[in-house]
Amino acid sequence: MDRRLPDACLPKCHYSYYTKDTLMRMYFRQDACPLEAMRELQFCAAQGQDHTGCCRRNGITQTLAGEKCLVFCDQRAGKVTLLDLSYAPCFDRFEQMKACFWQEATRVFTAARRRA
């Protein structure tokens, strides 16, 4: 909500619903959430952080797009990349990339609970 996403996108703001299939439906305009919202969804999922190290360990670069896929892992503010079809192979490693985001989110949550 803070990122001013359209209402149709809000259900996707959860790791369970932010999936490769969801993004593919958005990409092919088969979803009410517009493709333009993908950047904000990715930013939120990654919590605005750089997960490049984890993504490398999880094999994100092992696609036909190679190193280009790392752009999805580095979601620090101000990082904007114009995507084209050459990035499509990166979707084959979407779940491995999302696992990096989830691992960091759970680590941060667990640390916060310990401090509380």
C-alpha cells in the first residue's frame, strides 16, 4: 500500500502469491494487476535490498540471460533497468531468487523478535 500499487496488485504482496505464474500473467496482460507494477512488487519482495550474493549461490545466473538476471536481485532504491525479452530466461529461476528474499525477511523478523 505504501508503494501505491493498484488494488488489483495488493493480493500479490505476499510471498505465497508472488509467483512466476503471477508475473507471467501480468507480462501477457492476463491479470488485472498491470505489468508496470512488477517493479514495485519486486522492490517490496526484496525489501529494497541487494540479494546478489544469495542469488549467485542459488544459480540465478545459470540461464541464457546469465548475469543479466542479477538485476532482479538488486532492488536498492534508484536502481531502474529497462527490461526487454532478453530477460525472459530469468523467470526460469524466479523461485530460487524469491527464496533469497524470503530467507532475508525471515532472518530480519527473527532478529526483531529476539530483541523484543
